[in-house]
Amino acid sequence: MKKLLLLAVASFCFTTAQAAELAPIRSITVNGQAQRKVVPNEAHITVNLNAQDKAMATARNAHNAKLEKLMGIVKKAGIDEKKVRTQSSSVQPIYTYRNDAKGGNQRVFEGYRVQTNLDITVGDTSKLGGLMDSITNAGFENNANTEWGNLINVYYTLSDPDALRDDMLAQAIENAKAKAERMAKASGASLGDVYQINEGGTPQFQPVMVAAAPRAMMMKAEAASDMAPPAGEQEVQSSVTVTYELK
């Protein structure tokens, strides 16, 4: 009889513990948002260097001379050479097709093109106009084929996009908490621990592409700073979903 009684008590305690675990948790789930207008603080100049000649060695030497000259311009502007990144580099034979006497197309070898595309990071945007002017007037388009891309292009971006993301996610969580506190208070409850946080939309800053001023306009500019294209601003958003315990 005693054994049966102890077993019944143990069974009652076990089912009570299970019931406590299975009982629905009083909680509240809210969305938090953060919005911000961001002005890019870092400029990039992409430079297309290329040279072409019947002899590969001559084309390569002409290309390398341009590359060395460009690095000298960058150094003179006070920009670390580590801020110059190679995007692509190639050597390729160039052919054209011409009509022959029989009315067919004949492939004609025009020479070799040696080409490198570089990206120069300009942290101090006040240097952008002067650097663009120096590159534009350095003669890099001599013995080059411009149909394979403009000499220079410009775009703006953020120097530390991760810092913006982290800051805006924290702001979105604060927004979610404030909203949850108001809702809990209105229902006669208070917030407990955080059960879950889900990241929604993260701030995505898209590089701002701008058109470089034509060379004639750049030569007429009164100051180097007048030649730098404007950066503009961009609105970015972040969102989170947070679940709190209700007490």
C-alpha cells in the first residue's frame, strides 16, 4: 500500500512538472525599425590603362610606363599605394575583319592590347578633384583604345559599412523595446527577458556612381574642388523582430 502511495505521489509530481514546461509562455513579439540618411564619406576613381602595339613587348612597356606614371600621381596626391587595387589585368591579341577582293571577311591582326583596370580609394574627398585633373591630363589615352572603357570613372561609398550596420541594428532593437514596453504597460504587464531576436532588413548602402566631368569642363574649372562630382545622400533602413517575456 505504501509503495502504491509513493508511486502515485511521484507520478503526480512528474505530471505537474511536465505541465509547467508545456504551459504557454506569456510573450510579446514586436518589430523594430531604424532609418537614416547617409552621405558617403569615401570616393573611388577607377582608371582604365591600356596600350596597343603590333609587338607585345612594346605594348607591355608602354602600359607599364603609364602604370608607373599613375602611381607617381597617386603618391604626389598623398595617397598610400596600398589604396590602389587592381580589378583586372589582361593581354590579348586584337583582330579586325575586313572585306577581301572576293567579298568575304578576312581577319586582320592589329596588335596586342595590354590593359589594367585599377581602383583608387580616396579617403580624403577634398583630394578627388585635383587627382581627377592630374589623371585626365597625364596623357594616358595616348596609344590607347578608348572604346574598351572610359579613362576614369568615379563612385562614392562608405569607409566602414559594418559600423553603420551594427549601429542601426542596435537602434532598431531600442525601437522594438520601446514599442514593447508601451504595449505591455497598456495591457497591465511588464517586460521580462528577451526570448528571441531575428534580424530583418540590414542597411544596404549602394555605391553612388557619378559621371566624371568631360575633360574640357575640367580644364575650365577655377579650382580642383570644383571638378569633383557631388556625392549626394542615400536613405538606408534596418529592422529586427524581438520576442519578450511578459511578467
